[in-house]
Amino acid sequence: TARSAVGYKEILEALAGKRPLAEALAAPRIMASAAGNALWIEPEITPAMRSGLAARGHRLAEVEALGHVVAFACPEGSPRKPSCEIAADPRWFGLALGLLR
């Protein structure tokens, strides 16, 4: 299945409890560079998405991976509730641990 680039949509869905946090972290990423219209993209970005970005004038540079992320989300609020999710970026050797009291 095609995956979309991680961005605000994926993170907001994870924070709202509508998407597993680990799934949001695993999505391919796009990152804007400080140099104008250049974008760094991961290899999993689909050809259709690449074409669309290029058609909008972006210069694309493929990189192996973007970022090292460990995250937690508590869609129901308080981190003391058992509904909190903790996830590590599958691109790296991260470990996500949580302690609920």
C-alpha cells in the first residue's frame, strides 16, 4: 500500500487517537531545507508524490532517512491514564519506555 509523507496530518491523527503513533512515525518523511524550494525526501516517497512536488517547483534530494524520533501521545489527556502510547522511530535503534504510576 502507498504511504503518505509524515507531516502534521499524521501526527495530529496520532495525538487524537485516530492513528497508531508507531504508524505515524514509520511513514516516509519529507523535510524542507533552509535553501529555498529544496526538499529532502526519503526513498519510500511515491513517484506520484515526487512528480507533484517537482511540478510545484521543488528541487528534490533523496536521503536514506530523516530524523530520529521517540514520541508519546496521550489522546485522553493525563499521562496517568493507561491510554498513552509510546513509540520509537523504526529507522534507528531507539527505545521508547514509559512508566505509569
